Amino acid sequence: MPLFRVSDSASERLVGQPESGLGYQLVQYRREKGPLVVFNASTAIPLSELRERKFSEEDYDLLSGNPEMPGSFESLSMDDDYTVVFSQLDPSMRRDSFGLSFTETPVAPSEMAIPSNRPRSYYRYNAYYKDRRITWKGDFVAGTYATTYADMHFVPSGFAAVGRYALPNPASARYIFTLVTFDRPTLMGTAAPNFGQSGGGVEVLFAAGANNRPGTSFPIDVG
């Protein structure tokens, strides 16, 4: 399986672009190569190759845990233009579906559903120990996906997260990142089945990002 490690400059620019789904971006780069799926703004795989699902043991090692792990990565500078061309929840981000499923009826949570005067917690699952879309303060950058406190109870393991959120990275999403915030998600919906995974989990999109509130508690059901 051809795996590419994107350059540091490209990674910084990718972090500044919206996600396509939880932990990944579908990027059109040099049309003759077709779209690339980029994990954690650091590792890229051609969508056509990803659909073959022919991952070797070494591929799993490279896609698990430490993104600095040495291995058979090719370098990809991505110095010329590229475009994020797909979004699970945001129709305005879809240049094409490329045969992928997406959430048909995303909703904008109302003030009644998610009041802005009460903090809530949100969670991200990742195969990498460092999530590039979370700042040193714990904030989400703009265009970041997550899931909810209620939904995370259906995710007992990293591989369960891969299936429930239809993640393209087949390695266990065993690292979990938490944000407590007063900010309300822009859109929310159910993860559609993709990449050989069933989906069905709740996803939320913070189009404008979200500010973390360290040390702030959040309420859950009484009993």
C-alpha cells in the first residue's frame, strides 16, 4: 500500500483546512493522481488504493500510534494547490462524493438542544498519540469533527471507534481527546457507512472551532 508522509509545511496548511470527517480529509491534489485521504494532517493514501483494503502488517504499524515512526513512507510535499473536496456533514464542502456516503440530513443544534450557557464535553478518537487539530490549550481548530459524551459510551475500544465513526484509517483509534466547552457545534448528524465500516455514531462539526475550558465540569444525567 503506498503511504505518503506529507511535509511539515503541508501539514500546517492542512490543519488550517476543514476536516472531511473525524480525523481525516479527502483532498484533491494533482487530478491525474485522484483524491487523497489524509489522516491527522500527516499521512496520505490515494482513495483508490484505500478502497482495496490491502494493508500489510507493516502498514498497520505505520498507521498506529507514533506518527514519527520510521518506515516505508514516501515524502509528499504538496507544495502546489490542493482542495478539500468532501465533508460528511457540510454540503457546502462537497465538490463531489467520490462514491462516498454522507449524512443526508445534518442539523444545526438549537439553543434549546445545546444551550450555550452550560458546558458540554466532546471527544475525538485517533490512531495517533498527537491530534494535530487540537491546540496546546486544548482548543479545536476551525472545521474539526468530534463526537458527544452520550455517544462515546458505545465505543469501548479503539477498533470500535473505527467502525462506529466509519474511519478510513484501519488502525485502532485508541487515543481519545476531550474538550469541555460552552461553544455549540455548527452541525451534527450520524456517521454514514464508508471505508468498509458500518458507521452509525453521532458526529458533530465545529466549523468555527471551539474553546476548551480546563477545570470546568459539565453536567450529566442525574440517574
